[in-house]
Amino acid sequence: MTPGGRNHKKKARRAARDKRMKKGFYTIMAAQFFSSLADNALFVAAVELLRTSGQAEWQRAALVPMFALFYVLLAPFVGAFADAVPKGRVMFFSNLIKVAGCLMMLFGAHPLAAYAIVGLGAAAYSPAKYGILTELLPNSQLVKANGWIEGLTIGSIILGVLLGGQLVGRQVSAYLLHFDMPLIDTGIDTPPEAAIASMIVLYALAAVFNLRIPRTEAPLQPLSHNVGELVRDFSTCNARLWSDKLGQISLSTTTLFWGVSGNLRYIVLAWAAAALGYGTTQASTLVGVVAVGTAAGAVLASLYMRLDQATRVIHLGVAMGLLVLGMNFIHSVWLAAPFLVLLGAIGGFMVVPMNALLQHRGHNLMGAGRSIAVQNFNEQACILGLGAFYTGLTRLGVSAFSAIAVFGVVVAGTMALIGRWHATNCVTHGEEVKRLLALTRHDPH
């Protein structure tokens, strides 16, 4: 056979393989969309449930850190579990846990405790969701894949908060509450409860897609039953990623971004009520506006950024922090909407390449599931810490405007420090940084 014929066959096999990867990738996207859609609609419904039941405002703010709780507590275990079991199966059972959390919320459990169980499902879901990308796709497609996944996730945030806002509104909730099951008293009598019941359908739909996610060729890694060994393994992985000259920069950037973004979701609701006089349904649209900008920024990053260029976006974090601070000077929805779109776009453009770089380094250092678990631990610990801080401020009577000012200063200042950290690495460990960036251009597939 001629060299040209062999090359043609290689190209044909590569094209066939790429087709299979795309099919699996689209299934992952569908599963992620419906699961995330339900997560975000449920957040709005839980806020309204606490408000209408007369609970203090600090409990509404506490929803954010409660969701992050099991991400932190189970971080040493969920990554190893995702590497030991087919990831589609992990995602399926994770959605069933979320359904259990919804049922608890409907039938007597305190909303904060029930929402923490939903967070448990999300904590188990995330390492499998992101880890499977590095198993399916080559390095050259990771930024693009992350752009699509993050863009789709943010799209589900937009639709989720809008859906949640509409489900607890008068018109849609009246329609939902009109349905009755013959001979069965469901106990669902309020708009927030009807919205929460609707989320069970979405989680079930996501679970159906989970069952269709293809099994990858990546070998499963045995799961140790020794708790101490799992904790030591996780601690080693965490230290390894923080000591890596690119891993530490990408991890610190994504940790701060998601820590602030996770809490900004509630802060925007509180700010819209204080600055614009909005209720939950109206305020939820502004959370969606931020997500519109983030989705646009994520898609732009996936189109124009390469993995070896990821560290160039660090300075955008400082701009994002200053824009958060600028929210305090806006009291008109006509100014707020484009401002929040810009804020989201800068964050989306920054986080996609940094997230892809972090996945690449983590996959090379310790395996996909463990690296995502380390990432989740740090990011959710930041959400938990900042959320607890904001909840404490709320209990003390601090206004949403003051909290926004604190968050803006923290983001801008910390991102400036991360930029200096990377610049110092480039000076003191220049050859190592160049070598690691060169590895991002190597495609093992």
C-alpha cells in the first residue's frame, strides 16, 4: 500500500472516531443542560419558599453555602469515585440524589437541609461531567469543548432562573396548582412547592440522557475502601496541583471566579430588591442577564483562545472586580441590563481558557476525576467561605450595597495578586512555565 493510501485510511479512521466523540459530547451537553436548568430554577424556588414561609433573610443567603457544603466535605471521595465507575452511571445516580432533595423539600424537611442534599448530588455529578471531557476529546478541542459546556451551562442558568421566577409567579403557579391527582393529597399547595415539584421532571429527563452517555476507553481506577487512604490521596493531588506552575495560577483564578459568581447569584437578587424594588420574579431576570453576558464571553473564548494563551486573560479578573463594585452606582434597569451583560461577558471570556488549562494540567498530573474533585473542593470552599461571610453580614444587618462593595474589592485585589504571582513564576521558573505551555500544544489523541 502506498504512503498516500495509508494516510487516507488514517484520516478516515480519525474522522470516524471524531464523529463518535461528537455524538457522545452532544449527549453530555443535553444531560448537563437539563440538570443545570433544574438546579437554577430550584434555587429561585427555594428562595421564594423561605421568603413566603416567613424565614429570616439570612436563611435565603445561606442557600448558597449550603449547596456548596458537600462539595467540600466529600471532595476526597467523589473524584476517586468518578474515576472508578463509568461516568455516565455516576451522573445518573447524582440526578436521583437531586430528586431526593426535592422530595425532602416538599414533604417536611427544612429547605436548607434539603437543598444541601441537592448539593450532594451536584457534588457527585461535577467530577464525572468535566472529567469525561478529557477522556473523550484531544487537548486541541478542550477549550472549544469547555466553551460549549460553559456556554450551555450558562444558558441553562439564564433559562433556569427565568423559569424559576415564572414558576413562582402568579400566573404560572396558579396553572400548576390547578392540577390535582385523583384520590391523592400531595400537600403541594403553594407556588414555590409547585415549582419544586416541576424540577423533579427535569432531573428525571437529565437522568435519561445520562443513561445514553457512551462508555469511554479510559481505564477505570480502583476505588480504595480505606477512608484515610482516600483523604491522603486527595491531599496529595491537591498539593500537586497547587505546586504546579500553571496549575496553581489556573486553579486560583477559577476558584476566585466561581467563589464570587456563586454568591453573586443571590447578591443580584438582593441588590435588585434594594436598588430597583424588584420582587423574586423580576429580580430573577437580572440574574439571567448576567448569565447572557457570561455565555457570550464563553463562546467568544472558545472561538478565539488557544490553550497555550490561557494565562493572558488574568488581567480581565481585575476589570471584573471593578465592575462588581460599580453595581452600587446603578439604580436604573436600563443601565443595569447592559452593565450586567458586560460584567458576565468578561467573566465568561476569562474563565473558559483558565478552566481548560486547569483540566489539562490536572488530567496530566493525577487523572480527570481526581483533578476535577480538587478543583471543585477549592472553588466550592471559596463559595462556602464567601457565602458564610455574606450570610454573617446579612445577619448583622449589612446592606446588599456594602456586600457588593466588599466583593468587588476582594475580586480586583486578589486577581491583581494572582497576576503578580504568574509574572513572578515566569521570571523565577521561566523554563518550566515554557515547557508546560508547550505541552498544551501536544495532542496525545
